[in-house]
Amino acid sequence: MTPRVLWSAVLAATTAAALLAPGAGPAQQPARPARPPAQQPAPDPHAGHGTPKGWKFTLPKGDPAKGREVFAKLECYACHEVKGERFPAPTEQAKVGPELSQMAPLHEAEYFAEAVLNPSVVIDKGKKYQAPDGSSKMPEFNDSLTVKELIDLVAYLRSLKPGAGGGHRGH
């Protein structure tokens, strides 16, 4: 055999062996990545954290004695009479608010808290408690009242019993 024929035979044998080897065949394509499984939407991290149905804000219990001190500290008596208590009487008729001893049995604690924190929310129309612009004449105490003082003040207001004489004169 000539070197050329020998070389051709070796090349043919090598090619045949390569074609007959397991997995051999035409040029193989690179494997496709597996298709990811259908993705479920990510769970909402806030699911279950909404406001519970029927939820209502409840003010914690306070100390009525400390609340009376807050009432005096803020000089609430300058505008509000409390029958049965020994506070100075309101002096400026233009600033007079409702008498408070009659109100305790009529309102929830949260009503009193809102009246102190946001006095213009509920105003009896036609009463003398409304300013010319429609807001409440009652000042806000948000910058001069701690949360604990508010809780205690509300406890004091809720503890009041209707005083002698007079009736509920509005709020």
C-alpha cells in the first residue's frame, strides 16, 4: 500500500469509528435549557394584614384621678363647667363649651378622645360651640398633650356623673 492509500484507509476507518460510536451522529446541538415550570404569582407579603372585619379602635384604660389633673393643667375649666367639681367657672361666654358631667353616659371613650384631638370633626350645628368659619371653638391640644395624658383625661371625662341640676346642654 502506498502511503497515500494507507492514509486514506486510516482516515476512513477513523471516520467510520467516530460515526459508529454511541451518541455519535450529525453535529449535536447544545442542550436547550429546561423550560421553567409555570410560575405562580408571588404571594402578597401583606396578605392577611388588612384591617380585620368589624375592627374598632379601643382606647386603653386610663386613670381618672390623673385625668382630672390633666383637665386642670390644660385649664379645660376655662371653657367647660363640670357640675359637682370645684373648678373655677368659665369666664368668657364666647368660649364656653358644653357642661361635661352630663356627657359621660352619652358617649364612648373614643368620642371624647376625638373631641380633644380633632374637635372640628363633630360639631352640633346651631350651638354656640362653632366658630364663624364652621370649625370648633375648642382649641387643639395635640402639641401639649401626651398620649398617656389623653388616655387619663378621657378616663376622667368618662368617670363623671351627672351633677346636681342642669341637664345635657349639647356638645
